[in-house]
Amino acid sequence: MFVRNACIRLWIDGKAKSRNDLYKHCKTLSDNPEFPWAKKLNSQARQASAERAWASISRFFENCKRQIPGKKGFPKFKKNRPNHGSVEYKQSGYKLSEDRKFINFTDGFKAGCFRLWGTRDLHYYQLNQIKRVRVIRRADGYYVQFLIDHQRIEKREPTNTTIGLDVGLNHFYTDSNGETVDNPRYLRKSERKLKRLQKQVSKKFKKGQPQSNNYKKALARLARKHLQVSRQRKDFAVKTALCVVQSNDLVAYEDLKVKNMVRNQRLAKSISDASWILFREWVEYFGKVYGVATVAVPPHNTSQNCSNCGKKVVKSLSTKTHKCPHCGYVADRDENAARNILEIGLRTVGHTGTYASRENDLCLEGAIPAIKPTQRKRKPKE
Ligand SMILES: [Zn+2]
């Protein structure tokens, strides 16, 4: 974290133009007698921090170049928060024991040897598949993450079903068959508990004075609860996503803009948004693993249009049922939206598929040199 902040400082001062400049800066930091522990840190761990600093800088440039409206994500200094520190190692600085039950950190900090707990069996992977090792501090202890270079592919039989999902506040999602899935009760219970703990923390906070032990205890309780809730949320997201992907050949959902979602002030809304983002990430991951098409469709008029005849039926947020005056189709508001999402999803996928294969055909025939780029974009005539 220190290294990262130093790198960003260098960049803001206009002294760093490339990733290499940051690497060099790392080297000088480690030779500086003012920061003895910078030398103790494994050189690759230092480099990894510099890399992450550079990644955030180039992300900022990329956002500016593409002229994305709103915040561009100017690189920030990381705050020194006790539960968010992490150290990353590449191939050196640590050593796994023969039985892979222990890890020994061999860099200057002399952290020593630790027993590895957990359910994953590291024997399953080759040592050279472990690309990075990250040590993370969480509210209830230290964790080691292994980044493994391994592609997971699973076989499944086609189910001949497709599904569209609509997110809402009332249900976690409503699908195009009219089925709904709610947030589990334990999650809602935990979220209420979280609010109570948060209140206790703010009650014990004293402005401008050293904080009491009771405050620190309450803070630790809140941090542990946060951790538990985020694990429950992840568990729910993973299980639901796996279920959806395994029982469908195509999953369509709205491509909601994360930026607008997180900015929302209402607590209930922001919690449901956060779970949804997590769920979507897992749907996309499992989609790759199981070879299931996942389509994010633009969220325009999906709740307004009639999924039966396609005509626009304007309704306010409080209207719960979709009643079409043109064709007489009646359905739950969210179900109608989910059916629209599926419809758009199917169209999108069909279109990209034909276009790509056509282009490949042209390549094989060697017809490319004769075609100008502008012409190639046009849809081929049948
Ligand atoms: Zn209609």
C-alpha cells in the first residue's frame, strides 16, 4: 500500500511516464534508509504494488480517452485501514511445503511458517500454475489467496430452454416464465442486524477524543458481521447463478450501468444492486465454464413494451400489472419485462452469430483485398 501510494505521488508530480519509471522508483525506495521495511519487502511484492498503481493510472487515461461521461476514476491514495491490507507475491518470497499443508514466507519480514486451512486441495494443481500468492487481512484473520492459471471447462447436456431475468426490489429476480426468486430470509435478517450494530458504533463514537475500548469492540463486531453478510451474499449469488446457468442454454438480463447503481442513496436499493452485480458476475463466469450464452441487453423500454405484440404501454413505477390495450395480454409487470429481455437477448445473439460466420467465409475465399472496410460492414445479401 505504501509502495502504491508512493507510485501515484510520483505520477501526480509528473515524474513518472511509464510503468518502468514506477519500477525504478520502487528500487530507489528500497535503497532509501528512511524506509527500512521497504527493503525487507520482497522485490516482486514491491513490483506487484507498482503494477496495480500503474493499472489504476492507465484505467483513468483509458476512461478519459473514451470520453465516458461522469467520473473518470482519478487514481486515489489508499487509506491505511487495518482490515484492507494485502501483500502480493509472484513466484518467489514464499515456499510451499512438500505436502502443501504449510506455507513459509521467506522475504525480509521473516513472517515464518503458517499452516494452511481450508477445503481446496492444492495438490490438484502444478506448482507452476500458481501465478500469484496474496496475503489478505480480514476482520477474522489472515487469508492466503492463490491465483491459479487453470481453465475450468464443464460438460452439460443442452436443455433446450432459454431464460430472461428482470431485477427488482420486491424479488431478487423474476424470470420470463413468471417464476420469482427472493433474497433468502437469513440475508434480510443479517442486514437488519448490520444496521443495529452500525447504530451502536456511531453511539459510542466520540468526536475529537481518543476512542474507548467499547467503541473498538463495537467496531470489531460490525466488521465481523459485514464479513459474514458479504459471505452469505456471495454464497447465495454463486448458488443461484449456477442453478440458472445449468438449467438453460441462454440467459439474458439487463445491462444495468454499475456507475448509476452504486450511486443510489437508498440503502435497500443499493444492497439489492450490489447483490445483483455479484450475481451477474457469477452468471457470466459459469456461462463460460458450461458453454452457456449469457447476454446483457440494453435496458430500454423493457418494462414499458408489450412482450406479446411489441407496442408501447406506458406505465408508472407503481403499476404492478401489465395490461395491453392493443392485444389484451395481461401479465405481472416484471414477468413482461423478463420476456422482453429474453426476446432482445435472442435477437442479439442470432445477429452476431450470422455476421461473424459470414465474415469468416469471405476470409476463406480470399475476397478480403477486394472489399473496402466500409463495404465489409454492410450486411451481406442472401
Ligand atoms: Zn400487446
